[in-house]
Amino acid sequence: MSRLVVIGLSHHTAPIEVREEMAISGDALGEQLRRLLDVAPEAMVLSTCNRYELYLAAPDEATCEAAQAVVLQGRTRARAYLYRHHDEAALRHLFRVAASLDSLVLGEPQILGQVKHAYEAARQVGAIGPLLGRTVPRAFAVAKRVRSETRIGEHAASVASVAVELAGHIFGSLAGRPVLLVGAGKMAELAARHLRQAQVGQLWVVNRTRARANELAVRLGGTAHDFTELEALLGEADVVLCSTGASEPVLRADLLARVMRARRGRWLLLVDIAVPRDVEPRAGKLENVYLYDIDALRQVVEQNRRGRLREAEAAERIIEEELRRFIQSERQRELVPTIRALREWALSLARTEARRTLGRLSPGANERDRQLVAQLAEAVVNKLLHVPLSTLKREASDPGRPAPRDLDEALRRLFALDEAVQEAGAVEEAPRPREVEPLREAKQ
Amino acid sequence: MPPLFPLTLSLYAAACALYCVAVSQALPPLLYRAARGCLLLALVSQAADIGWLCLHGQPPPTDAREAVFFISWLMVGVYLLATLRTPLPVVAALLLPVSMVLQVAARLAPAGAPEAHSLLRSLHVLSASLGTAILALGAGGSVVYLLLERQLKRHHLSPLGRRGPPLQTLDTLNRRTTLLGFPVFTLALVTGAAFLARQLYEGIPLRSVLARPQYVLALLSWLLFASLLLGRVTAGLRGRRAALLTLCGFGAVLAVLTLYYLRGLTGGGAP
């Protein structure tokens, strides 16, 4: 029987150079998954900028070693940073990763999409079987539960996304609101991208070097303007992102006071990511002007991060609860072939005895009597098996009790079910997630 | 005392508690609906009480006590109507205690001497009550605006700030309530003035009229709301200043209401 194993490295264990070395995507990922299928029955590779992880269904330790050799391909440096989890620990890790509890930015939403992408890539090459086909979708459900029952992803956790959050506190919807970028710095570009996702309206770029403004405007789908148009654009924009390399403030308080008069007091959010600052601090005192420099933004990020940490405790409790539930259902599942075989055996015995009894009945017995005898036999079997099977399922789901394999073995020996179990086991392999079925057949 | 008053007050208290929890932590949508449902039930229950009072000869224009009770009902009704599309639990958490205090104050006060029925008087009380209720919603929104604005300026958002409505939504609420409340309040002032003129004509000494500060306060509140409206239209007045002006205006309205209520306690009539 295969066990769930995860072999990997992440931002917790490995420096960026090693993570870069292990990163894989596109065709190379498909090729690696195909090579993994030569050594393991099921495999899924999760490769992001912060982690490389291989999820395996491994019958033994030799399979793990072989799979590790496939992914390392002689990269000896990475070996030192690898971690390996088995069974419950591997499952917990998967649930925590999908729920973004193991992410660099706690609660960030991208990781769930990345795990889904990894699952889809593995499914396409036929690397998802019964084990990963049950565990990974369960991880998606757990992640969704964590997101809906906690506020772990509620507040922005990066400087770029804080700008979007702040704009939301002032304007509500950002749809259609004009945004002005003063300077063409990387951070402002990142923040502008976040704003773009919030479906802001026009995006204007102003930079002392017109060529750089043009380049950035093209990348962001905005329009470039001359620096001389700054005051006019300030009068129109609702959100201004500043990131010039100027040593003196570009937006002085008197300029902004003039602008605010022209705006007739309309709210203005100024996000100043530049160091030295682009906006004169006094401007923050102007009415309906909200000025956030880099320190203020970090202050908000830190507040949010603390909030997320508090929510992470609730999320961990959900993970443990789901883990217990899943393990219980898995333990019960292990007994299904035996239970099925036992029921089949008992029913066939009852049917045989019913037929024999019916043979001894007077020839005058009609069809209804025959049906009644057959039903009686089946009812006796069901009644007899109900209590022991219910107890068995309960015992199997109780982690404090013997492992289901022991119960399974005892039942098979008591009722000599080996032959019947083999037949039922063949049937048991069949119920898998629908999308997985054709892939497994292709592999076979 | 109206028969459903204890039930009404309990429902208001339950709704208020739910809204307060909603302000301090994220609630599932079901609980928001429960809070709103509770509030709706309370509103219906209080409406039944007002109906009962009318049947027993104590309609809102009877005296200050019933007018105050009516205003407390209107405040909730106006809130529910105004927030059909945009729920503002934080405003509800502010308004409901005020409404409950008004209800209790109304029910604790002794019945005043019934005033002679007059259409002008009824129109005055009804328009003043409706105007007060509408402006109360604007004032509630203004308090929230000032709290959130202060947090945003100081770069420190409390849970209230994080879950509170955007500043622009609150300012829009302020603008709409002023636009709607001001004409109603003006009607109250005009009918009040007409009623007063009739009283003077009927021989009440001018000195006793001038001795009542509520007339000056009512005029002051009207002037404040008029200047707010004018500022909005002509100079783009909005945000913090608009919120402060609304609070000053509503403060004057509340003072007028308190004076009438106190006069009612001492047996004086209204207006």
C-alpha cells in the first residue's frame, strides 16, 4: 500500500540560489513528472519562487530515494536543504501549504492557485492516482475552509497591496478611478499593477525622462505625460504613486494645496514609496489628502501581519480538525474491501441456504412465498452484521485503537475471506475521482 | 405604556448587540441578516405601539413625549430605508442606542396636558420629527466619518477602521441626508413660525416667546444646514468639514428636542 510522502525545500530551509536551481515549469515539468512515473505510481511537483516540493505515493523508502534522485539530477547542493515528511506529517504539510500557512507572506492567496496548477500538470501526464486524487483535492477544500472561516487573507500584507487597500478605505470601489504614477520606480510599478487588478481607470505616467515614462506606460497599459503636466494631472487623479529618485520633494505642500483647491476638496491618496521622500510631509495635513510614505505603509503592513498571525492560530486548528477527519475516513476506507467481502460471503451463504430450503418446500409454494424466504435470509444477514460492522468502522476510525490492518487481518482469518477480499479489492481500486480515471487507464 | 414596548426594546437591544459585534469582528452574512431582521421586527413592533397610542388618543403630535417616541421610530425606519443597498452596521451600532434612549425617555416621562388639535401643529410636529430622523442618520454617518478619517490620517486602522465603510460612502450619506432632511426641516420651521405667529395674534405676549431659546436654536440649526448645503453646491465642501458642520447642526436640533422634552416634563406645551 502506498504512503503519502513529500520531499522538498522552501524559503524556510533553502537560500534563493538553491530555490532558483530547483525551479521548474512548462515542458520541463511535464518531462520530470514522466520520469518520476518510472519510479513511483503517483507524483505531483509544486514549484514556486519560494518552494520546490515533490508529493509522492510511495510504497517504500526505495521509491522515495529513486524519486529524489530523479528530481535532484546530481544537484548535490540542494540535497542538504531537503526535508522529507511521511503519512500524517506529509498530509499536514500539504494542507498547511495549500492554506498558505507555510507561505513567506502568511495568508497570501496565490499559493492555492499554484497547488491547483501543479495538480493539473500532474493530472495531464497521468501522475495522479487514488492517493493524490483524494488528498490534494481535500487540501483545496481545507484551504477554502481556512479562507472562509478565518480572516487570514483579509488584509494586505505587502507594501504594494496596502496601497490598494488604503484606496479602498477612501473611495470604496476603485473601478474607473484615475491613477497617476510620478517616477518610474520598480515599487511604484508593482503597486500600479495591483491597482490595475482592482480595475482602476486611466493610468498616467509622469517621469523626468520621457523615454522611461513611455516604457512604463506601455508595460502598464497607460499613457506617458511630460513633467510639465504634473499639476494638471494631479487635479484629475484620485490615487498618486510616487517613486522618483529625486533628492528633494517633487510634490510640495503649496503645490498640493493649490491642487486641492482646484479639485474642490475631492479626496486624494498619495502613496510615496520613494526614499528620499517625494512628497513634502506637511502635505499630509491638508484636508482630504491622505499621505502614506514608506514608513507609514510598513506600519500598516506590520499591523496586518500581526492580524494574520492571530488568524493563523485559528487556521491551524482547522487544519488539525480536517487532518483528523481525513485520517479517520482513510482508516475506514482501508477496511472497505474486507467489509464488502464479508457481506458478499454472508449474503451468498444466506442465498444458498434459502434456495436449499425452498427446494424442500411443497411444490405448491408460490412465487411470493419464495421471495419471502429469500428476503428473510438476507434480513437475517443484515441484522447479524449490522452491529459488528458498525463497531468495526468506529474502531477503525479511532486513532487510539489498533491499526485497521490488524482488524482487517483478524477478520480475514476469522472468516477465511482472503479469496473474497482479493475479488473485492479489485473492485475497490475503481472508485477514484472522475477526472483521474482515464489517466490511470492510460498509464496501465 | 404601549403593550409591546418591552418586546420592542428587547428586539432593539438584540439588534444593537448584533451590530456592535459586527463592528468589532467579521460576522458571517447570516448574522448580518439576523441583525437586520431583528431590527425590522422591532420597527414593526414599535409601529404597532404607535398605532395603539393613536387609537388611545395619543398620536405623535399630542405632546413632546409622543413626538420623541415617534422620532425614535423614524430614525430606525430611515436607517433601514437608506441602507437597503449599502449596509452600514457601524452607523446602526451608533444610532440604535440613541433611539433606545429616546424611547425610554419618552416612556418614562409623564403624559403632558393634551394640546388642542390643529392641522398646522400636526404638520409641524410630523415634519420636525421626520427632519430630525433624517438628519440623525447623517449625523451618525458623520461621527463614523470623523473616526475613520482620523485613523487614516494617523496611519493606524483599528478593527472598526478596517471593516468600516469607505469615507466617500459616508460623505455621500451625509450629502443625501442633508439634501433630503433640509427641505423637511425647513417645512417644520415654516409651520412652526406660522403656528407661533398665530399664537401671537391670539394674544400670547411677545416677551414669553422671545424667552424660549429653542426658537433661536432651531434657527441656528437651520442656518448651519443651509450653509452646509450651500458650501457643498458652491465650494465643493465635503469630507471632514461637512461632517463637523452636520454634527454642529444636529447638536442644535438635539438641543431643541431636549428643550421641548424638558418643557413637556414641566407641563409646558409645544411648540
